[in-house]
Amino acid sequence: MADILAENLSGKAVMGSDGTELGMLYNITMDLKSGALHDLLVQPNEELAPGRVAFDRDDRGRFKIPVNRVQAVKDYIVVQR
């Protein structure tokens, strides 16, 4: 995958590999010591039924999607479901 600047990802739509629009990227968590990325924090799509997504959530209800689930970054960030 080509290098992508974080500023170009902010607010990008996140879609499941099954075509479900999950929401908008809010932030990315990382380990400050190693620099390893951990999770995408995704603000859920309001129209998405809560039971349709099996990802963990943070204390504000955002999806915590492990970065190893990212399959592609183009018009959408596509994640494996």
C-alpha cells in the first residue's frame, strides 16, 4: 500500500468489505513508544443498526477497528468485517 498522510484520512468514510457504510474516521490510536498503529476510531453512521456491527466501541460509542483489518484506502477506507 502506498504511503498516505494522516491529514488526508481525517473525516474519510469507512466501509465494510460487505459494502456496509460504517461511518466516518474520527482518529487513529497508536503506541507512543513503538509508533505502532492500533485502532481506527470511527464515528458510526446514524442509520446503521447497532446490532449489525461486531466491533468494540470506546466510551463515546465510536467503533474501535483494529488497523490490521484495513484492506484498502481510496475513496473509502475499506475494512474487513
